[in-house]
Amino acid sequence: MAKLSVRDLDVRGRRVLVRVDFNVPTETRGGKVRVTDDTRIRESLATINYLREHGAKTILMSHFGRPKGKPAEKYSLRPIGEYLHSLIHQPVIFSHDTIGDVPRKIVEHMENGDVALLENVRFQPGEETNDPSFAQALAELGDLYVNDAFGAAHRAHASTAGMPKFVQKSAMGLLMEKELKHLRDGLENPARPFVVILGGAKVSDKIGVLKALMDKANTILIGGAMANTFLKAQGIPIGASRVESDKVDLARELLDLAKHREVKFLVPIDVVEADEIRAGADMRNTSRLSPQHGISDGWQAVDIGAATVALYQEEIARAETICGMAPWVSLKFQNLAKARSQSRKRWRNRGLRRLLAAVIR
């Protein structure tokens, strides 16, 4: 059965719950939160504006950061709602609760064309556990469900996987539709060399993606916290860096699979390490990583190092198709985040035959 698009739904006068990805980098200056890279917000505008123009009551949902199932002011979506207001030039009604009486009353008073934003779905413990009762409570706020959170669609969470069971109809948003078509067309016949850039926190989240792309890719570049698991699999000390210790054997299996399939599988040869994860922390570039010289005890990897940047840039420069997914840098380190954002813009402007970088995060 063909997947429905938001264009296939009769949305006028209907309450449309839209899962977006507003997990964007921010910084605080003078007590005010400022968005430093609004790419993900802008990518959602096509769907939001489509729904506004077609008279829907649009109720946005997103995660932001890792609050671990508890409310935390620094992870509130209120500043994101204020920023969205500046982009659509229309008030964005903010609900300081995700479910319950507060959002229910807001939705009851919405007019056609209105836009509301629920508080961070990860303030609820049921989000990441895909609790059916939480998914149903969210679904009760709407009639229809639209998933436009391409960067979070692989997660089996309540707001992505659980909710469709409790609404009348579900569909993909315009961003999701565009990204899937772009990805499908590019993967069917990629111009070569085909380079995959993969990051994020967990190897376990990317097993299927990695195995599938090894049949297609010439080169795979690994970054993000998941690189630590591959480093540990190679016997390299990782200090206090985040790692999936129970997935080290899986990482070795993937490294062996890449070798067997003659895929160039590159992990960082150096990293930027910090003494703690916070803005303003002490940072330094490591020497070349090896079993004898790894990440310092008590320190954590927060980004790839200068030598790795140069190595990866060489591979990217030769690429005719690039596909990337997930973050490589802790968003707490704004200079590094900005550098990644600038790199992404350079890739987009390089004139590649195919850039599947709509999924670069």
C-alpha cells in the first residue's frame, strides 16, 4: 500500500498532530536562549505552511535534548516556539504541558490556520519507551497524524511509532516525502564514489543502515559518539567517553564485514577531547589514536580531530554522491557545532552529482 502524503488528507478544520524535529543547537546569552542553527526548523516550514494555508489546526510535537523523561527548563521548547513565530509571522501557541488539561484546552480554542507547539515530548517517560498510554494521550489531542521528523523517524518512540495506532489517519509530511524520494532515487543508482557519513550516539540504532549501505557505499566515515564504540573495538582507550560497551563485539563484526566487502570504513584517527561536557570546558586535540595513545583518562571525545577532518575532507572531495545521517558534535560546544554547519553548507555548494545531505544532521 502506498504511503499517504499530507496532501492526501482533508485537513480543513481538523486537528492535525505533526511530529517535527526541532532538536536544534542553541546558546544562552544574557539569560536568553538563541537558536544558532535553524536548519531543522526551516525544513519543517513547508508542511507547517501547507497546513496553515489549508485551514488545519496544527499541533506540533518535538523532542529537544536529553531530559531523560523529566521536565528541565533548559530543554523547554518555549524558545523554539518563539523562534518559529519569527519565521511564520504568526503567533505560535505554546503549551507548557505535553498531555492533559492544558494542551486539551488550548486545542479546544484553536481556530482554523492556528499553530500550537506542545512542550518537549521527552519530558514524559513514556516517550522513549513507546508507552501506549502516552501515545494514546497524545493522539487524543488530534484527529490526524503527520510525521515530518525525518531525522527521528527511525526511533520507536511514542510520538513517532506509537501514535499512528490511535488516530484516524496517518501521513508523511512534505519534508519526509521529499527526503524519502531523494534518498530512494539516490541509493538506487548512486554516482560514484559514493561516500556515507554516519554519526549519532548508538551503533545499535544504525545496524540495519550500516549493513544495507555496505552493499552500496565505497566509503563510510564514522563520527559522533558511536565512533567511541568502534575505537574501543580496536583496543583504543576512550577515557570517559560515551560508549555502548555491550556492542563492542558488534562493532568488530561490522569492521570485519566492511573489510570483506572491500568498503573503506574509516573511524577517527584523532579527536577533540574535553574534561567535561559543558560550554567553556577545557578542550584539546589528541595525538593520533592507537592502543598505546588513546583518549585521556577522565576526558571525553566531543568531536573528530584536525587530522580526521583532513582525512574525511579528502574522501568527501572525491565523492560524487554523499549520504549523511546524525550529529558528530556535542551541541554544547557551539564553535564545533558552527564548524559542522559551515562544512555542511560547503558540501551543498560543491556541485555534487547527488547530495543526499538532506539527511545530514
